[in-house]
Amino acid sequence: MESRTKSQLERQWTRKQSIQMLRKTSLTAVSSIASTKGTSEKVFKVLVLLFCLVGFLFQSVTFFSYYYEYPTSVDTYIEKPHYTEMPGITFCNTNGINKTKFCSVYPEECHLASKSLCSKYPSYCKANKTLVPKNSSFSKIDEMTLEEFLEVGNKVELSFRKLSGFNDTDLKGPFIRAKTIEGYGRMGCYSWLTVVDTPDDPYMINRTSVIHEPVAKLTFDLSNDDQFIPGQKAGIYFSVHSPFVDDNPYENGHFFKTGRVYKMHISMEKEILLPEPYQTNCTNYTELWLNNNRTGPRIQEMCQHKCILDTDSKFLNCSSIFGLYPHNLRICSHEEIENNMEILLRYGYPCVQNCKDDCAKTKYLEVVKKQFISELTRNEEEYEHAKKLIKVEIYLKDSEVVTFRHRPRYLYVETFSTVGGFIGIWLGISLIQLTDFIETLARILKFIYESRKKSKFEAKIHRNFANN
């Protein structure tokens, strides 16, 4: 009984000493509760403190759940670079097949033109015995390979009258593009200033705001084109795009007609994204390209098309007509793609999904102005010659380049400040007070530990004395 009373007295004394220490702490809420004598008042203050703790924890959890979604903010910068990369250019002759060449190579696919046809399209029939393609020949065109096209196609090289601006650069092509995903309406196309699947850097040009001259001029002469389809308008499909992309101008470009001058004013917007774990979750394709010995795609779109090419070549040993990544394979027939679509999607789709957005990308904005060449000719003879021409002038706007740069929504210092603000609002605690409170708790724990240790030691001595 005596030992129990002594133990109770020790606990009361320990509790009293702990309360005394809490009263001295600079943490107002704790010292206020410890100093309060009335039970009801003390309970009220404890409830208020618990409410503030719950509010602080709720707001902190809400903030950190948002923080670990890794949100970003967008800053806008206006730049005036001295040098900028030239965009790539792709163009196709809408009249892909030369009628005379086709009928010479495939006479069984042609027949003599009817009088009604020649009467309706006199320019289509050059003589009384003009051979024209049969209707059945169009299916052959829609399955034409690059080798076959080289035999019967209207080659842009032959009608490429003038190229200036980057005379030391060569055209790439011809390569086949189609007007539909099934492969109908095939054309021979060429690209210029593109660096797809090459170790080369993009072409750079010095920007100047003094002389507003075109950075490139192209003149297409279609006077020798031999129309394959009667009544088809002569013209060029033309697109301006990233130098890291191979394009299909029929889908993404403009149709330029003969007898006109087209002035293309190009402006640029850049966007800088952040890699994983941020929401933009981009891939630095340039870094991958350098690490792979300057090989591979340098933009998301080409990464996706490389997946298509790799899947087609693995299972079909050919390439689909809508694939844009450079290759030397034959073009798959529409039936081959249709019959194997399930397996192509099963193996190709995951690869395409892994092609994330590129961390640095450039968007080219175009404004096309046109005028008739007849406005620039001086006499009828010049006009007769010029009406078969298409002139394209490319201007790079000398104004600023707008850059949208994504950055982390919260930096470490901002996170610290935000959480500190929550602590200040809900608990009214400063860093100094928090340090003092932690020190007080440490002293209380140390005091309790030493008191219990002392009690155990005294109890042991008492038992030993009693046994003796």
C-alpha cells in the first residue's frame, strides 16, 4: 500500500513538472491550455486546437495531393534570335502520271481516244490517234510502286525551272504519296531542306529586319505536263513544316494553281515542355538522337511513323502508303494492310503510344498571299509562257519568335513557403516557436525517462534490502 501511494505521488509530481515546462513554452496554444485551471475552459481550448490541427492537416493533404500531380505553369517569352532554322518543304505534282509514258509502257491499259472525249477536252488529244488510259488503268495506278512510277511519272525535276535561296542543297525524292489512306491518287513528291533520318543539323538562316527579301524562291514549269486524267487541273500540292518531318502535302498543305505567284509568310512559335514526372511528360528526342549516334527520329510524329514502318516491315516486309518515315521497302497493297490489320495494331499501337510529345517543338504559322502572274507580264507572249508557271516565294517574318516555356508550378522554396503559410494560418506557429516546442517536448520526455529510471533503481534497492 505504501509503495502504491509512493508511485502515485511520483506520477503526480512528474505530471506537475511536465505542465510547468509546457507553460513556459513559447507555443501560445499549448502554454495557454497548460496554464488554464478551469476544466470546461481547458476542454474548449483543446477542442479549438484539435479543430485547427484538422484544418491544417486537411489543407496540407489537399496541397500535397495536387503537388504530386506535378502541375506546370506556362511562361511566355518574346525572342529575337539572330539565326533561326529553316523549315522543311514538301511538294507533289497533282498530275502524278504522264499519259504518253504510261501508254508506252502499258499499251494494254490504253485505247484510242473517242471523238467526244477529244471534243470535250481538245488539249487532252494531241492527234487523231491519241492513246488514252482505260478506266481499268486507275486501279493499276493505285497500286503503283516507286520503281513503276519512275518509268511513267511526271517528274518534278524535269519541270523544276528555278530554285534559289539554298542552291547547295539537293532535293530528296521522288517518293510516293497518296491522296487517300487506301492509296488512291498516287503522286511523286519531293522534299527540300528536310533532315529526317540523317545525321545532319537543320539549315540555319540569318534573320534581318532591314531587307525583306524571300529566303527562297521556287518556280515550277508545268507546260510539258501530259495530263493523265482529262480535265484535271494542273498544279502543285505544297507544304511547309518542321525540318524533322516528312510530310504529305495533300493532307497538310496548299494546292497551288498555274499562272499565279504565291507568297508564303512564315512565323514561328516554340514550346518547351518538361519531362517525367511532370504532366507534360515529354521526351527529349534530340538527346536520344545524339545518344544513338545521330540516328533515329527527332520529333514525336516521326517516332510514330517509325513504329508503323518497323511493324509493317517485321510482319509484311513492306511499308504502308500512309507511312512517312524514309525507307527503301516496297509499298504494301491495301489488301495486305486490311488482312493483317489486327496483328499490326496489336504490335504497332503500344510502340506508337510510347512516342511522347517532344520537349522542344516549333510550330510554323503560314499566311499565303497570291497574285496572278499576268499582273507581272508585259506582253501576250510572256503571258502565254507564264500562265503554265507556278511561282512560290517564302518569307520568314522578322518579328519576334514567341516561346511558351513550361515550368514546375511549385519549386521547393515555394512548397516550403506554402506549407509554412498553412502552419501560420491554422496553428499560429513560427519556425522559432516550433523549435522551442520541440525542445520542450524533448525535455519532458527526457525528464519522464530519467524519473522512471530512478524509480526502477530505487525499487530494486528496496527489494534487495527487503530480501536481506
